[in-house]
Amino acid sequence: MPEPKWLDETEMRIWRGFLAATNAVLQPIDADLKAVATLTLDDYEVLVHLSEEPERRLRMSELSERLLHSRSRLTQRIDRMERRGLVAREKCDDDARGTWAVLTDEGWSAISNAAPQHLAEVRRVLIDRIPPGQREDLAALLETLATPPAE
């Protein structure tokens, strides 16, 4: 096995800074959602994707791709959310193997009620801490990182 290409000092700062920043942003947002709306950040993300669709529904396979979750992880998440009445599953009429994840009225109410506080917390822990002149550059960098690397 070839010798690994170790990170230099700057590369190590990037890696450790990324981990620290991710945790510093996501933990308070998740805690706030749990306290205010009894939703996890993962729940909220599912509700957002469903709420943005014209019929408030997505095929489970599409939702899995958007969330970058395995199908089994998404199935477990939807199981929990379905028990709470936030989403429902419906069979696809045109594909017997396909299933829709559907935002229920209760799910719509949950995201509608949580959104104002959630957005305020996102602004507090992330957006307001980034100088306006650096936001476009950071957005572009994050979009680059969100694109899977070439094999």
C-alpha cells in the first residue's frame, strides 16, 4: 500500500475547521428545533423538501437522493415521522414498486409553525456571522463541496 499523502498544516486547518464549523452551526439549530417544534433538523429537512413540491409529495427514491440518505435510513426517518402524523406514504399509481412520501396537513402545520424561529436561529448562528461581502463566495464554495467528487 502506498504511503498516504498526509495533510499539511493548512489542509489540516481546513479539515478540522470544517468539522468544528459544521458542529458549531448544526448543533444549536438542531437543539432549537427540538425545543421549539419537537422536530429534529433531519425531520425539518424532509418537511422542507416535501413542502416545496406542488403536490407536497416526492417519490421516496427522489427524496433519498436529495437528502443524500440511503434508502434504509430514509425509510426509518419516514417511519418515525409517519407515526407522528407528519407524513404519509402512498403507493405510486404508475409503478407498483414505487412509494410517495406525502406531507400531511399536520406536517404542513409543523413546518409552518417552526419556520420563523428556525430561520431566526439560522441567521443567528450562521448568516449574520458572515460578512455580506463574503456570502456569495462562501455560497459558491459550499455548492462546490456539495457536489460529489469525480471518481
